[in-house]
Amino acid sequence: MRTKLSLTLTDARAIAAAAHAYAESHQVMVSIAVVDESAYLQYLLRMDGAPYTSAEGAVALTEHPLTWR
């Protein structure tokens, strides 16, 4: 029995897919990081053509706001 709602892998993939579609529509090549409520990486997607370092940057951007609340 689930007592707490949490982000599943299916949810994380759906979020990343929506962000990917948005980035493509704006012709921007980025990396997308999806984290859970504890700021742990759940899913990472780097689009074709995105800089290699953008994956590290995407993860770094998710760490600060959630860990200091």
C-alpha cells in the first residue's frame, strides 16, 4: 500500500518528454534533469546536439533550490 505520493519513473519520463517537446518547438538543444522531492536525480535526458556539459549543468541547477529549503 502506498501511503505517500512519489515520482515514478513513468512520471519522470513523461515530464522529460514534455520538456523535450517544448525545447524542440523553440529550437533549443538542452539537457533535462528530473529530480524527486529529495533532490535526487530520477531521470536525465540530453538532446542530440546539446553541449556535453549541459547535462552536468542541468543536474547542478536542480541541487541548490531543493537542498536548502
